[in-house]
Amino acid sequence: MHCWNLLCLLALVPQTALASVLAIDYGTEWIKASLMKPGVPFDVLLNKDSKRKIQSAVGWKRGDRLFGTDAANMASRFPDDVFTSFKYVLGAPYESEIVSYYAKISPADLVETSRKTVGVKQSDGTEWSVEELTAMQFAYIRQLAESVAEEKVRDVVITVPPYYSQFERDAIVDAIEISGLRTLALVNDGTSVAVNFAMTRTFTTPEYHIIYDAGASSTRATVVAFTPLDAKTGGPGTHVAVNGVGYDRQTGGIELDRRMRQILVDTFNAKYNKDVREDKKAMAKLWKEAGRVKAILSANSEAMSSVESLAWDIDFRAKITRATFEAACTDLKSRFVQPIYDALNTAGLTLDNITSVLLVGGTTRTPMVQDAVKSAVGADKIALNVNADESPVLGAAFHGASLSRQFKTKNIKVSDISIHDVEVSYFAAPTTPLSRPRSITTLIFPAGSKGGTKKTLTFKRKEDFTLFFDYKHLIAPGYPQRIFESEITGVAEAIGNLTERGAVDPVVKATLLLSESGFVSVTEAVAYGEIKDDSLTGKLKGLFGGGSSSSEEATSTENTPPRETNTESEAEPSSSPSSSSSSATPSPSANDTATEKKKALAKEDTIKLKVVTTFPTIPPMTVDEKKAARGRLRAIDAEEAAKNRKEEARNTLESYLYRLRDLLDDEDRDTPFKKCSKESERQAITEKLEESFSWLHERGDIAETSQFLDKRITLEAMEKPIIHRYQEIEAFPQALNNSQMWNWSTRLFLQEARQNLTAEMEADLPSKWTKEELDALEKQLKEHETWLHTWVEKQKTVKSNENPVIETAEMKARAKVLEQNLMKLYRRKVPKVKKPKVTSTPEAEPTSPAGEEAKAEGPPAEEQAAPQTTEAPVPQDQQEPLRDEL
């Protein structure tokens, strides 16, 4: 049992304000998801096959779209229509090295998109961008989550590798938006594992741990500091801070699979003197077989590989040993452990400072990788304290819940870092008309900068200018270094306005942000100039340092969106100096007036500028492109929904036809269907049934959904009278018993009520009923008894295959009317006796003792009243009602 079910999450919101947060650990080979919703257990989301992870694959089989294992299993039959592991090329340039590598492991037909990124082409010529394929997977997971949450799910947290560039992060966010979800945050996968590790632990002293994640496509090592929070730092709780990251983009489980497949390919080619690489289906079969053999060799020293009819009708069999496999991967051992050294070096720590190394990722189960890691860090530091497969998604879900206002979670403060140097460059203002342009470059966000960092750059400019944002170093072979360009316009006009207002040396200030999700952006640009105040008060403020300060206050960026979705920020019109109004009587809102004056002054010395951002290398998808992609996905969804409705209608009709045929085939037995139907009816149904079977066989594949429904409705209309007769025969005894019960109960009530009424009239006491009411009830009873007797006798002459002359619905309705009238009188309360008023006069004579004694002799009026009947109608299970047999 997961212990975090008891510790992690408490929902403190009313039911009307409930919201859900979806977390997705988007892996190259497998996808895991978790849903955070009040009332839903905090665990991994199951797919339609009740599996805890979903294979990262999308495919088509004869026009039907498949996901997960269903799609991956079709790869050997339809290699051109099944796409897997495309996380490799998400946001990658088409000419990059990673795309060439992906072509070695995937039979997909790759194409170049209009944005110079990667797309795929199906066998029928349909092209999809990688963002669209990823969006299909996200939409599929969203449907699974909504079926569990029983409500719409919008907010999502996605795990990404820490080395992801802004191009790849843009692609992930584009896919999220195409799928109909909304990005709550992107969280580095090592950080999410650290959050999961801290969820059920309390740290009394600072500890350093390494999150070692050997996944399918890459290997990452993250050095994390776990520090207890005290009252001053927002405690009690835990501060999770990433101190260093190391990675290798192409060393992972898929590279091991590729080398295993190469062993199988070389064995086949050498044995049969044929090149199996020429057959796409054969290569897809060997890819699947390579993964199976690798898994077997993780627990055994040798394994038998067997693939029937691999190629050219050849059944391939070969024995593969672990020694052969490890010999082919010798060079990878050092690459698997190098990220650990890189992470320690970045963090400025040594292994002596590390408490443990947490193993995450499926590739850590490979003996070769385990031996390499143990040799590097020591076996005593290896820890298996987290779930190797599910800890990233569970940590991401918890992190998402902590960002949402709908949940209250354990206090875990997260600080992540960026691992790429980001610099900004611009052309300096020319000093003379003939001076050559001079470029100035500044490192604004060095590697190790914390997410949520803001920086403000000040420029002495009088004309529009452009900021160029670049990665200082090449992030991956073939990737561009230029991230984006931001042009700041409206500078000349703004500077002129400030100068007219009396500003001294106005400047341009640009605010840059490194968001929590790893995006760099220009959030604002303004023209600023300190305006002189020539009044005595202003001079005194200037003398004693009371002027306006140029320092900027720190701003919280916890809820900052992952990236700026608007590429332009419009300039606000400059406000003219406002005239001060004098008043003899002090206003009660003097503080408010002072605040407004400060704001007015701030507006006077600051003018917002326009920022236009362009992407010269790998642009994110535009609004129109995402709208078109979303339209394509919705069209597929609508087509699949229509196809599912048609298939369901056909299956329902087919099963109904077979059921009806079975009823007609039981002619030798005395079945209820035969008892309640006539020969002519059965003959008509038989003819229509044979016609429907023939139509289904000939036209079923091209028929519309409405035709299937019409065929079924026609047969149901023919069968309905038979079913109705049977149902009436079944329901008649109970309906008759119920009617007779209320007749008997009403007659019993009338007998008792009339006796009580007579006694009360003789005692001159009020009664619950009048004679007229009892007579009316008795009249209704006799009418009901007469009607029931008449029609029951007629029903006795009706055969079982004839329509009933009396419906049980009418019997129940008439009995209900009698019941209501009876209970109306039965539940009536006894009227209260009004006491006579006693009046006293001055001349009233004193009451004699004899008179008092005489009054005492008679009982009160209430005690003289006849006893009231309180007996209710006899329940059905305590009666012996009259029952006529049908």
C-alpha cells in the first residue's frame, strides 16, 4: 500500500469548486499519468486495459487509430503507419544529428515541416507533425483522466528532461494546447523524483542525494539538496533545491536495444547471406525481439532469439549471450556514469557529500548499467527508496497540486535551475554617423540560474533597437544557438515625451524572465526618466535622498505562465501631467490621495514600450497553426466517434437478430415467447428476420448508422406486442393483489370509522370525519370493486397470445386513487375541544361547597369522549387477500 495515500493530500474546498490536475510523465518509450482530484485516490492512472503505463506509440490500422500497446503491436505489420519514440525529434531541427539517429531506430518516413522541424508521412500520404502526434497522446490520456474524474480536465503538468532547450519546451507546450489542455507547469523529471522522495520524509539536517535516471532515450543525474524549513523560511517543511545536473542525450535503453538488434541483424545476414535491413517489416520484428532478448539477459546469462518467418519465409533462431551483448556495449559503460561526475562538478560537491544515489528508470535494471554505477559511486550509496517507474509522475502530480489553489499539500518548496548559458546581445548606439556597428554581448542567465529569476537591463538609447537571445554554447549537434529576437519600438517618441516633462537622462529598461518552467522571455520594456521637482519639498527630498529610487522590488513568479503566449505588448499612451486640486477642508481619504499622486508620478516618469518577438530559427507554432492542428485532431475524433457509433449500432443489431432467431427456433418447446405470440406474428417476424440477415450480409459494410437503427426499430415494433403480453401476464397477479388489498383495507376502515362516528355523535364530541366523507369513500370503494370484478372476469377469457383487456397500469392507477382518498381520511387528526370562557363579575356570588363538589363529580370533556380508532390499514404481508386466478 502506498504510504503517501495517508500523508500527501487534503482537499479543503467545497464540492462546487472542485478541480482536477493531470500529471504526465512523458517518456520516449512509456508514458505514465496521475490524476489529482479530491475524492480520487492519489495513484497512477490506469489505461483501458488496467495497465499502469502506456506505451508511447500512435498508429493506424486500416484507418483505425490506435494508441499504446495496441499501436506498438502493429509495428511489424504496418511499419509505415506506426510511430514510436518520437520524443527524440520533438522540437528538433530537421537537419540535426538526432534526426539522423532517429532514422536508424525507426522505420518512419520522415518529412520536413514548414517550420524546419520534423514530421512523418503515413503510407497513404497523410503527413503529421511530431507536435500533432504528441497532442494525440495527450488527448488520449486526458480522456482516460476525465472518465475517472467524471468532469473536464484542463490543467496539466508535464515532466521534461532538464537538458531540454526552449525549442523542445515550446514543442511540448504547443502539443499540450493542441490537445485541449492547459499548461500548469513543466517540471524537470529529476526534480519531480526529488519531490516524490520528499513527500513521505522529514529532514532534520541538510542532505544531498543524486537522482540517477537512466531512461529509454537518455541518462540524467541530478544533485538535489533537501533542507528543512524553519519558521523564518516558511516551515515546517522541506526545501528541495537542485544544485547540479549532468546528462547524455543519446545513452539509454533504446541505444542498448539498437545494439542488440544489430547483433541479431549481423547474425541473420552472416547465416543466410542476405541483408535483412532491406525489409522494413523484418526490422520492426527484430526491434521487438531485441527488447525481449535484452530483458531476458538482465536475469540470465544467455537467451534464445526466435522469430518465425522473419524475412523471405525464413524462421530465424539464434543464441545470444550476455557476454556478447556487453561486449557490443563496452563503450557505453563510461557514458552511463559520466552524468554523475558532471552533476557533482556542477554542484561543486564530491561523493563524500552525497548521502545516497537513487536509481530511477527502466534501464537501471540492466546488470551492465548497475555494475557501472556501483563501480562509480560504491554499492553502499545505491538506494532503491523510490519507485523506478512511477516516482516522476507522482512527484509531478504533487507539484501540480501545490501550484493549484484547490489543494492543500505538505509544504515542499522547490528550487530548480537552468543548465544552459543564455546570453543577450545588441548593437551599441552609434557615436557618430560613420562609426561601425559594435555588438555588445551579456551573459544574463548563466547555467545554474534559478527558475523564476528576473533581471532588468538598462539602455541609454534614443532609437528603436533589437535584443538577440542566444545559447552561449551549442546545446546539441545541429541545433541553433539563436533562441529569439525582441525588437523594442516606440523609443524615440517615449524619450521625447519624458524629456518634455523634465526628465533627466531618460533610459530604456527591459525586464527579462527565466520562468519556473525554463522559458526565457522579455516581459516588459519601458522608457524611464526621473522628473525633477523644483518645489521646496522636492529640493529637500533630493537633498536628503528622498527622491525616486531606481531599484526594483523582487517580484514573486511562482504563478508565472510557462511562457509568454503574446508576442507583442502594446505601449500604453503617455499620461499628461495632472493639475493638483487644492481644498480647504482636509479629505478623510488623505492616504488614498497620496497613493494616487504617487501612481500619477510613476506614470509620468515611465512609458511602456512595444516589444515584438520573432523566432528566426525554430519558431513555436503560431496561433493559426495550432488552430488548424486542433481542427485536424477534432475531425479525427469526430470521425472515430461516428465510426464507433456505427460499429456499436451494427453489433447491437447483429446480436439482437441472433437473439430473436433463437426465440423463433425454440418451436419444439413451450416457451413464453411461443405462448404469448400468434403463428401469424411469428411468421411475419421470421420473414423480416431473414430479410435483415440478408441485408446485413450484403450491405452491412456500407450501411449508415441510421439504417442499422431503423432495422432494429422495425423488428422491435413487431416483437413489442408479444413482450407486452408476457409482461402483463407476469405483472397481473401482483397488481390484482394490490387492488384487492386496498379494497379490503378501505372496507375495514369504513366499518371502524362509522362505529367511531356514531359514538362521537352520541357523546356530542367532534369527529375526525363526517358522514358525507365516509359515504363518498364507500361509494368510490363499491365502484372500484365493481370495475375490478367486471374486468377481471373478462380477462379470464383472454388467451395468453391475445392482447389483455385490462392493463396493469390502469389497475395500479385506480388502486392509487382509492389509496390516496383512504389515507387522507385515515391520517386526519382529532379536532381539539374548545373550552368555554369563564367571566367574573363584582356581584358574583361565592361558589358553594356543594357546587364545587358537583363540578368535581363530572369528568372532563376529553375523558368523556369515545376512544378513537388508531388502527392503520393491515399491511399486505399480514393479510389474506382475495385473489382470483388468471
